[in-house]
Amino acid sequence: MNVTILGAGAWGTALAVQAAPRHALQLWTRSTQHAQQLRASRHNQRYLPGVALPAEITVVDDFGAALAHAAEGLVVIATPMAGLRAMLAAVPDTARVVWLCKGFEAGSGRLGHEIAAELRPQAHAGVLSGPSFAEEVARGQPTALVAASADAGLRDTVAAVFHTELLRIYTSMDAVGVEVGGAVKNVMAIATGLCDGLAARGGGGAGQPGLNARAALITRGLAEITRLGVALGARPETFMGLSGLGDLVLTATGELSRNRKVGVELAAGKPLAQVLAALGHVAEGVYSAPMVLQRARALGVELPITQAVVAVLDGDLSAVDGVRTLMGRGARTET
């Protein structure tokens, strides 16, 4: 099948590496200079160093040609959330398209499926998500993802393109739940990073957060994700799956997690601007957190962890005070 991946960052490149040996695959980058570097070195040194690009990957910077290549196949949007709207607007309505980004759009607060419904309501569209670090996918380490869409044909197409013995693709009709899980877990990963960073500084003394606090944050984080997701129309059981519990555990605890790293660095006392500049990649949780809180408040959904993360990101609370605020909440029933 002809497949075009729009975006040559870490995640787009990783999927290209896995799919290229079995499909006619083009990897598009908006930068001519980046395209030339990829073609010459066959390595994506900026976003995925140390991983060789298979000879079967054709690197292009001609957007029109990239779309034409996948006119009868599959278009995969691998840009950050900030670029999804422009990409969806540019892809023909006749194309089958899925996106990889996880987040709420800054400004509108919309999820990917809501943007797609606004721009191309009759088109084949969906999301490919789940617990995955690009580096592990690129290296062929076992990973499981979920393709979610109301379009059964699209779900089957995505599974046919990417499913292998090492990259398992499950399918779901619940795009709302899959997207909420993928977006809000980034916010929870920042919270867990704050907790872990404070634990590293405190050395395990009285009043300092440790592994117990981390477990509590992750568990209550899943409760927040589920509350918001159900309010937005998701199925509760989705959040016990790959894009809920699975993605949350990976992103909140994995050393490769950019969002967790943001929390760790903030707990060390570094300014947010410095943390993001040093990161070199997009940490979607930073941009999604205020949008998550905005959507929750509009629905009357209480998200105390998200609220604390937003306050820390805005500079209204220190990392220490943010964690203390959460632990100092009154007693209540768990469910």
C-alpha cells in the first residue's frame, strides 16, 4: 500500500522505519534542508539519532507530491498538535488519514477528532495512539497501539499497514476515549515528574514525596482522565486499556518521557522557558494542561491534579506547594 507520513520528527520517523519494508512509503518534511540531510545520511540525527533509515523510505519535501502518493493509500499526520489543523485542512477529503499527536488544541481546546469533524465531517479519519516511545518503536522493541475511529474500514487499514509481530495494532470505535487518554496523561506525567523531582531532592525525609505519593498521583490521575473522558462521551472501559492506563503508566514513569522530565526539572527549580528550550522536543502536556482545565470547568468536572499542574506551569505555585495542595485535600470516598 502507498503510505505517506507527514512529519519527520521522532514518532513519524519511527513508524516509517517499521512500515517501509512492507509498503511504498514516503516520509515528508517541510524543510528542504532536513530532507537533504535525511537523504544524504540516512539518519534523523536531530530527532531520532542512532537509528538508520531503511533504503525503502523515500524522503520528500514536496507536499503535493506526498499527498498524491497516498491518494489511494493512507496518510499519517505526525506533526505536533499545533500543526494538526493545518494538515487536516490540506489533506483531500477523499484521503484516509490518521494522526499521531496527543493533546488539546491550544486556543480552541479541541481534540483531534473534533477538529476533523469540523474540517472534514464526511472524511475517513482517526487516531493511532497508545503507550509508545518513538525510540523503542524504531529499534523494533515490542509495542502495542490502538487505532481508533468510527470508520471500520479505516481501522482495518491502519492495522493492515502497521501490525507486525513486534508492533501490535488493536482497534477501537472510541476515538473520544483514546484521545482523552492520550492527551490528559501528558498532564499527569508532569505531575508525576514534579513528585519524582521533589523526592530526589528530599532524600526520603519526613514530608517528602516518594514512591507511595507517585502511586497515588498515577491512580488519581487515571480517575481524572476517566471523569473528563466520560463527560466528553467516551466509554469508561477505554481508560483501562492501552490509551488510558497503559499510556499513563509509561509516560508518568518512563525515563524517556518528555512530559515527566518537564516536571522533574521544574521541581529542581528551573524556569519553564529554560526547561522547554533544553528539551529540544515538544512536551504536549505543557500546552494541553490549560485546555484540559478549560474543558473540564465548562463541563463541571473536578480535576485537582490538572489544576495544580496548571498553577505550577503558570508560576502561581511552586512544585512543593503544588504537591502539598494535592496531599492536603480533605478526605472523601475514592469512587
